[in-house]
Amino acid sequence: MGIVAGMKNFREPSVIPGFGITLGITLTYLGLIVLIPLSGLFITTAGVSFAEFWKTVTSARVLSAYRISFGASLAAAFINVFFGLIVTWVLVRYKFPGKRIMDAMVDLPFALPTAVAGIALTALYAPQGWIGRYFEPLGVKIAFTPLGITIALVFIGLPFVVRTVQPVLEDMNREYEEAAVSLGATRWQTFYYVILPELTPALMTGFAMALARALGEYGSVIFIAGNMPGVSEIIPLIIITKLEQYDYTGATSIAVVMLLASFLMLFAINLLQAWSRRRRDE
Amino acid sequence: MNNISTKRKSPIAGPPWFRFVLIGTSVVFITALIGLPVAAVFAEAFRKGFSAYADSLQAEYAVAAIRLTLIVAAVAVPLNLVFGVIASWAITKFEFYGKQLLITLIDLPFSVSPVISGLIYVLLFGANSIFGEWLHDNDVQIVFAVPGLIIATIFVTFPFVARELIPLMQEQGTEEEEAAILLGASGWQLFFRVTLPNIKWGLLYGVLLCNARAMGEFGAVSVVSGHIKGETNTIPLHVEILYNEYNFVAAFAVASILTLLALITLLLKTLLESRFSSPTNRH
């Protein structure tokens, strides 16, 4: 046992076997599949001069793609927080026929392949589509515009908000809202001052997760976007285009910018979740 | 309106019209956003009748795409299943330094754009890449071939099983395992007789999600595929090609297979959840 204690002073002793082998396999597999390949991205970029890197990631076409990607993703995340909150509220607090089906449907964007979602949404929102045809006479084009991109991203992001807020709302102690009402608060006051603050960390986490997913999303967007440079071309598509032209350094440079953005989002999400956990423990 | 009522009388559930407006908004929103696209897939697939639908699925390249997707999933899912169980064991049965970082790293593929997930393997194994020359000399092709598709799929589905198991096993703690060891169980007996029965539903759910994503992944495999008809096109890539060729009926027909897979996955998930919340699992 002396060896065990000496070797593993970075962990608490346990009678359960298999620590060394399971952690070893985990780290090896993680390294081979995720960490080494990802670091290859940074190694490749290190071979590019900074001037060239900067020129690639700030070219006019790339800058407008950032604007479209961030703009549509932010808009979609806000829409998801608004409707996601209503959907979650209805799922947790009310009983109505078809509730189980609606609850299951919320997960569909997780399970449905993005390419399938992409062509289905395009079929709906194209000028002759089931929904698009009603907007066409009004002069509103949905498919092949940033509006179409936003709808695809709302589709992709909704489950993140609902599934993050749902457990928090389910666990919420109703005594506070009962107390608020019995002390004379109106329904809106109770919602705004008692319930909403409790839900804020979860809503922000859901917002950040939906935003992070939307920024990198490719399959569901490219069909509905129309992909016109400067108008409806998203960042992931620019990476693909550069790869198809064998411009590997260009593709890698933009990928590094995106990857750093997603690491920042991941960091923010982790902070928000820690905050959310603390709030729930209190 | 009788069957619209609150679970427990909540003071702010509001009058019936208020509940009706909120429920109505949700139903309309979910139906329009999520229900209609699913209906559209089947409507477009059957637009020219059942025989056109059946023909689309029996076309040579469609069959090849289905076969390739099954092969990719058959390799990627079991590997990630084994990894997921091993990683969850290491993380939940022991206390060690850096655990939170390890969990974050396992979740990392979720935060990476699918396009980048494919790109990293092109940089690693493609022509002019880090290992490219060696692979070329030894006549091994990874990128634009089946191995590349498999590796990219493993990357994107990497966290699914572990992510389902870690919270579940954390909640279950280690007392049962410790008792079994003290009673003389071996490591394997411990896993198959004590741990596995406790986690089987969560494990099954994780595998379902992992499989759905493995068969449906688009962005990452699109980058490493090379789009060689009949050779490196999985079902989603074949859908894209058919769609871009304006062969809409065939595109939606092939897409309907994946839609069915998604619907079955959700159905099983809903059934599993009612298992999860059986009295034995809820405290």
C-alpha cells in the first residue's frame, strides 16, 4: 500500500480498483482524439507570419462574415431565451393535453441531423414553401437572407435554453412566490422580482450555449443561407471555401479565431454554471 | 378547458385566459419551428408517390451511403461507449486533482464547430500535413477516405456517453462499490454486478444520442470526405449532393431515413426517462 499512497498523492485513497488504468486510458484517448489534433491547428498557424494571419482574418469578406455570423447568432439566442422561457414555464407549471409530445419535440433539434434540418427549413421558407409563400407577397424574403440564417439558428439553439432552465424551474421553491403573493405582490411583480432573478443564471447559461452552438453551426445554415458573400455567408462556410481552394493557411487562420471565440464562450459558460450551482445550493 | 390546470395551485399561475395564451404561444411556436420541418421532410419525400420514394432509397449511391454510414457508426459508437464508461469510472469513483479540467476537456468537442472538427484532421493527415508525407510513402489514406470519416465522427461524438454517465454516477456515489469490494468482489464482478445495473439506462441513452449524432454528422465529415460518390459519402453528405443536383424527391427520401432515426431516438429517450424517474431512482 505504500507504493499506492506514494504514487497517488494527488488523489484521495479509495478501495475501489482501477484508478490508474482508467485514468490512463482516458488521458491517452483524449490526447489522441482531441488534444493532439486540436493543437495541430495552433502549430499550423504558428507557421504563418502574423502580418499574413492578420490580413486573412480581417479581410473585407471575412469581416462581413463575422458580422453575419455574430449578428444572426445573437438574434437567435435572444429569441431562444424569450420563447424558451415561455415554453419551459408551460412545460413545468401547466398541465395540458399533448404536453409529453411537446416536451419530447423540444429535443428534436439535438437528434435531427443538421443537413436534414437545413433542407427541410429551406423547403418551408423558400418563396414557394409552406411558410415562405405567405411572406413573398409582403415583400419579405426569408430563405437566402440573414433572416433565414436566424431561423435555422433558433431551431438549433432552442433545446439548449429549455433544457438548462427546466431543472432549475422544477426545483424552485414555491414558498417564496406564495409569500410574495400573500404579501400583496401582483403576478408580474412576483415574476419579475422573485422568479426571474432565480432563473437568471440558467437563462444566461442557456443563452451562452445557444450562442456558442450557433456560431459554429454549418449544416442547418448553408442550405437556407444562399451563401452570398457579404450578405449571407457565414464564417464556417468561409473555412470550407478556403479548404476547397487548397488555401490551408487561410482556412486555419480563420479557424483559430473561431476556436478562440468558442473557448471564451466555454469559459463564460463554465463560470455561469458555477454561479448557477452556487445559487441553487444556497 | 377543464384539463388545463396547474400541477399544484401556484399563486401566479394566473387566470385561464393567461394560461391559455402561454400554452397557445408555446404550442404554435414549437409546431412551427420543429413540427413543420419534420412534416416537410416526409411531404417532400412522397411528393411523387411511394414508388419514386422507394426508387430513391434503392438507388446505387443511396445504398452505398447507407452502408458507409452503418460502418462508420459501427466503429465510432462502440469505441466511444467503452471510452465513456472508462472515463466516467475514473472521474466519478475517485477524487483527484484536476478532475474539473478533465471534464471540461472531455466536453471540448461540443464547443468546437463541426467544420473545425474536420479541419484538424485534414491538417494532421492530409497532403502537405504533419503526417502527410509518411502516410503518402506508406500508401495509407486517411483524409478523403473511410478512416478519416470514422476519426472525425469519433471526435464529434466523443463526449456523449461520458456526459450522460458522469452526473448519474456522481449522484450514485461509491458506497455500493466500496461495500462490494469489502465483501471480496473482483474489479470485473464489481463493474458487471454492481455498477452496470445501476447505470444501464443512462448508458443506453448516451449510446442512443451518440449513435444519432454519428449517423447524422454533416459538417465534420463533409470536410474530410472528399465527396467521392459511392465511396466516401455518408447519408447526410449524399442528401446534400442530391439536393444540390435539384433532385429534391431523392434528397428528402434519403433524409427521411435520418428523420425516422431521430424520431425513434426521441421516442426511446422518452420511454427511458419514465424508467429513470421510477421510484428506485428518485430519492
